[in-house]
Amino acid sequence: MKRGIILILIVISLMYSVIALDSETYQACGGDNELTIGCVGDEELFFMGAEAEPEAPPEIPPSGGGDGVIPLKINISPTEFNINLALGDKIEKTVTVTNFGHSGLNISINQQNLEGMAIPRKSYLYLNAGETKTFNIAFIDKNQTGIYTGKIIVGDKQILVSLNIRTKLLLFDANIIILNKDYKVSQGQKLKTLITLIPLGEKERMDVTLNYVIKDYNGKIFFEESETVLIEEQMELPKNFNTGTLSLGEYIIGVELVYPNGLAISSARFEVIERKSFLDLLSLSPEESIFYSLVIIIIITILIVISLIIRKIKINSQTTNNL
């Protein structure tokens, strides 16, 4: 009888040990312990009621690009092309891209609004961290004269492009420059330009047509105007343009000089910015501001001197009357 009881106790003890070992084995699976003997797979744990903790998603660092988009850590140079072409010509320009981030990047390259006129020689670049590479862009005329605007998109950066295509025969040339400081104009104020018209052939009097246009880099036209001028020799033509309807952003002002059987073109980039000060409302350049400030100071000084002279005359007159 005693032996039977002892045998039962031994069996119960062995069963308890096995159950305890199984429990420890399940607790060790998936944990930091190195015990793997008897571990069951994740699916088996799931069906046995064990709850596996989901892996936390990687943290995404905040970006300055808005809408949750992380800006690429790349630099591109240049950031603008103003290309002059004659019909039948083509030209290639080089763009340099640098990855200043800490990991490799696959950067896409494409054009916008310049189909058939701007052709990137590569569709993408792979840059390791700290690496710099270049690619070329071919600009061609597409057998059409005029002023064309668009962009080269490199990753999340853009290169602004103005393509000025003229006729092959060139009897006149034209050039337009922007006189506003830093090529910026306060919203609603005047864009100040200087247009130079240059005869290249024999001197002769000729009426030419000047077509003006303001466009953005998506190709949208915001302003058009024409006038006729008589050219005998090189001449400079100051001209101002209103910007009242333009939103904040970057634009080009272009001029087409049209003459019999020919066309000369020039364009320049400018930016419309917010009004910032009273001087902006007057549309004064810094040089003009200094000039008018000096004029005001001189006028005030003269008024003070005149006031003192009149006062002295009155005092002397009163003194004389008293005598």
C-alpha cells in the first residue's frame, strides 16, 4: 500500500514538472531569454491564445515641406535657365546635383510644360550620401518661334526655364532688363524695365512691332500688349508694367521685336512679393528713397531758417518802434 502511494506521488510530481517546463518554454519564446528548446512558432502561439505584441512603426521625422512630405536633402545648380535659340539650333546645359543627406537617394528627373523642347539625358540619378553627379539637358527649337516657359523637375526641386526662340535671320536684336531691386516687385506695384533695341544690319528707318507678355512658369499668360516704334539706330525704351492682378510667385516678362521676315526675342525673370512698407506703397527704390529723404530734410531746414529770419525781423521791428 505504501509503495502504491509513493508511486502515485512520483507520477504526480513528474507530471507537475513537465507542465512547469512547458509553461517556462512558452514564456521564453519570443522573449529576451536564449532558451529555445520546445519553442513553438508564432502561429501556434496565436492559436494557443498567446498575444504577440505588434512591432511599432518607424518614426518619421517632421518635414518642412508640408502635407507630411519629407523634403529631399539635395542641392541643384543652376536653379534657372534663360535660353536664347535660333530656329534650327540646339544647345545642351549641365545640371549638378548633390546629396547632402546621410543615406542614398534615387532621384527622378523630368520636364514640365516643355515637351519636345527640353530633353533631360537621364530619367533618374542614384546618389550615395555626400555624392555629387551631373546630367545634361538638350534644348531644341521644335521649329516654332516664341517665348516658352516650363520647369525641369529634379526630385522635389525645380529648375525654372525660359526658352526664347527667334528666327535665323537677325536684322535687329532686343534685350529687356528688370530695374527693380533683386528683380522683385511688391504686389500691385510697377514692374520697371529697360528695353534696348539694336539694329544689326545697314542703317535704315524701319517700323517694328514690340509684343510684350507676362507668363508664369506653367505657361499661363497674364498680360499681353503691343506697340509700334520707329527704329533708326540703337535706342533704349524705359517701360513700366502694372502687376495688380498677379499673385505672389515667379514670372517672366518677355518682348518680341517683330520686323519683316524676322523676330528677335528677350525675356527676364521677376518675382512678385508682399508689400512690406510705406516705401513699397510708393514704389520707391532704395536710391529714390534716399533722394526724397534728403529733399524733405533740405525743405524742412529751409523752412526753419525762413521762420527764424522772419522772427528776427519782427523782433527788430518791435525794438525800433519802442525806440
